[in-house]
Amino acid sequence: MAKSEGRPDRILVVDDDVRIRQMVTRYFEEEGFLVHGASDGASMRRTLADHPIDLILLDLVLPNSEDGLALAREVRATSDVPIVMLTGRDDVLDRIIGIEIGADDYIPKPFHLREVLARVRSILRRRRPVEPVREDLSQVLAFDGWRLELSRRRLMNPDEQEVELTTGEFDMLTVMVRNSGRVLTREMLMDQTRGRQLEAFDRAIDAQIARLRKKIELDPAHPTLIRSVRGVGYIFTGNATAPMASSTS
């Protein structure tokens, strides 16, 4: 969901703990954000239907038999709005599943509000397109008829149709295309796409690659663009070429 011109970023905090909602809301409002709160999936859906939301802070454990992972999967089925998971469960499997379904970040409780703010701003900054008057070809990566526009943060397929990518998917593909023909370990991919030291659990990278393959490969089960290198990592084998000017302005 793109931010409307002239208004602050709008955040939805989904957490059944009213104290956390109030604390996060107060802090982010003081930083200039518009903040909505929701205690469960039903109120989250109402807010998403009524307001343009730029980012969701989503608790993992919620009432009424709905958890954050299920809600994140539901949101991701229809929208690429960034999702940051906030949870008291420090479970590696939950983190992997969260990344697999398209969460952009995962912050365990207890957390420091300044860190949450920094991560939110980083995600929003990376997603916000900069529309140049003329297309800067140095900010375009091309491969096999595809075009990755870095300034606009969008991917165009060979039929000139935009393919929606999450923040993590876009960053992952950018790193892969820029390093075409080079074997990249999972640790290298984690470092270059996250920009900070995290637990380097291999399955998180594997899940991200699997999601990306579904969007750019003709046959995700037999990929030709992003190939696995057993025991090492991945290699992008697409034909990276000098970009041509697009027909769009």
C-alpha cells in the first residue's frame, strides 16, 4: 500500500495486550506517525478495510483461535503491505514460518521502542519509491526480459506487468542479480539483505528463495534463474544485461 502524498505514515498495531498497544501508539504518534490499534483479527480486518495502512506491527499470539502467522498469511494473500512480527515467543521455527509467508521483520518481546522505530523506518524508507523525472538506467537491473527498477522498487516482467514483491523479496532479488554468476552463501545473503547481524538460520533464507522462485521462475520446482548449490547456497544464472529504457515514464 503506497503512502498518500502529504500525510504521515500510518501504522496498525495488532496486539491483544492493551498496555503494549497504548505504549507503542503513544511512542509512534510522538514520532509523527498515524497509529491505529487492533486487539484481534476481526478488528484488524475492519481497520484495513477502512484505512490505508503503510505497515502492520503484528503480535504472534492473539485471542479467538487466530494467531499472527495465520493473519499475516491472510494479509499477504491480497497485499504487500509490510508486516513486522512482535512476539513473546522466541521460537526459531516461528521466525522461519513468518519469513516464509512474507513477514518483513521479526522482533521478540521484550523490545526497545527505539529499535522497533528504527526497523520500521528502515522498511518504509526502502519501500518508498523515488520517482525521477527521467528514468536513470544506472538504477535499473535487467535480466532475461525482466526489469528490476531500484528507484521505484518494482519488478516488471517481460510482458511489462508489475510483479509485486515484499521488501525482503525485492532486496533478495537485487542482491542475486547484482551478483549474477557468483555463488552466494546463506550467510552472505542474510548479511546483504538484512544489513545487521541476525541468527543465521538456513531455512529462513531457503524459504525466502522459495517465495521468490514462485514469482519469477517458469517452473519453480525446476528453477533456471536461481539455482541451488548443494551445501553452499545459491547462484543467480539469469542473463544480466545492460538495461534498455522502458516505455513507462
